[in-house]
Amino acid sequence: MPSARDVKPADPEEADHSMLPPKTDPRWRTLVQTNTEYRLKGLATRMMLTRARLMGSKKDEESVNAAIEVAFAFFTKNADTVRDDVHAIFG
């Protein structure tokens, strides 16, 4: 059994992203460019989605990609606490 000093803190860059589709998946674009309503549990997720949708509403490719990056980074960083919301959005 590893001791406490052998256990390294979780690095968001090394987190398990298996529950998230790749950023190239068209569902990310749908998420940030439409007003589709999801049954989200977390206030933080709802706030991030509002921000990402404001960014994505500009319709230019750079803004949409930035919105996708914001959403992806949020879900990656908060993977443990937003699991239900990820399931509600991506199935």
C-alpha cells in the first residue's frame, strides 16, 4: 500500500478525460452555439455555460474555439464534481 508521501496530487493535465469527447466532437460546437437546455445540477456549470455561450454567439471561428476551450478546461479541471452534468450534456 502506498504511503501518503508516495501519492502525488492530481494533475488536471493528467486527469482521466475518458468521459469527455475530444474537442473536435461536434457536440462541443452545439453546446456553445445553441440554447439547448440541459438538466444541470451544478451552479458553476450553468455559469460556465452562460459564459461559453456568450463567447460562442459571435459565430467567428476563433470565438467558437475559445468557447469550446473554456468549456473543455472547466470540465477537465472539475471532473470529479461535474460528472452528472457531463453525463447530462454528452450522455
